[in-house]
Amino acid sequence: MFGGTILFLMNDIVRDGDPVLRAVAKNVEFPLSDEDKKLAHDMMEYLENSQTPELSEKYGLRPGVGLAAPQVGVSEMMAAVLVPSNEENDDTPVFKEVIINPVIVSHSVQPTALSEGEGCLSVDKDVPGYVVRHDRITVRYQDMNGEKHQIRLRDYPAIVCQHEIDHLNGHLYYDLINKKEPFSLPDKNTVVID
């Protein structure tokens, strides 16, 4: 927490139906403005707080692993990603970064989907169905200092980054669900992650 106060609460999250969620966000200029530095910090702080059970319960935060700037009303190419470890005694996140101006530069042919489907802090209703994505991706992005990075991600971290990058391009997860057969998979080789 910053100065003992929670910076973003659930009522600060823009909900489905707001036009900012359907707009293509604009690229972020470097060096970052003070407003953009604060935005990056506050988005990551929301994720950290939302993944801390006591704070999540106290402030009514829905747990999140990603938060894109449009979800807090700022149409900029910036998202915070915090994928926790799934190892019981390991607090080191699998991936923790504010990704700025991210682009997927390559991806696997192999499709993947989460067995329970996806959710979103901006979508209050449950939309059941498989959200089919790429199992492996390579993402190019800039960090808060403007340094360029390229990282390869697979499985759950790849899904999370694709979900956030979709937000930056005006797409929501349920756009990818097959409307006629929500639980059909396009390929028998699809990796379904529990």
C-alpha cells in the first residue's frame, strides 16, 4: 500500500459497456509522465492488494492477475501483470511487470484455454465457455524506464498477457467464445489448463 491507503477500489474499475473498453489505446510516450508513473504503480498495487487475502476481503477487491489502463479509464497501451507462483512455499511471481506498448511478435499454432473459462474485473457477469488463445507467445514491450524487452511466455502467463493486450486493443475475453458452442474446442490438440 502507498502511504497506508488503497489506491484503486472495485468502484474505480471501468465496467463493460463503457466505450473506453472498446477503443484502441494510444501508445505511451517516453520518458513517462508523472501521471503515467503513478498509473503504473497504482495498477500493480491493485493486483498486489487483490492477491492479499486480508486486504482483498477488507476492501472488497476481486482478485486479479492483470489490469490494463483502459480498465481504470485511461486509454493508453499499459497493463500491469502479476501472475503468482503456484508453488506452495514460493512467493516469487511467475511474471510481474508493467508492460508498456506491448506487441505479440510471434505465437504458437497450438491453441489453449482455461478449463473454467476466463473472468475479468470489468465484466461483472459470468460468461461461460472456452476462450481459445495461443499456448505460447513472444511479447515485445517497454518497461517503466523505456527499456525494450522481449519475453517468451507459455500456458497461464501467456493467457494472462493475451487477455491484457486484448484490453489495449478494445477486445474483451468473451469476444473469443464460440457463441453457438461455447464449450467446443477448435482443435483436438488444444491444451486445456486446469
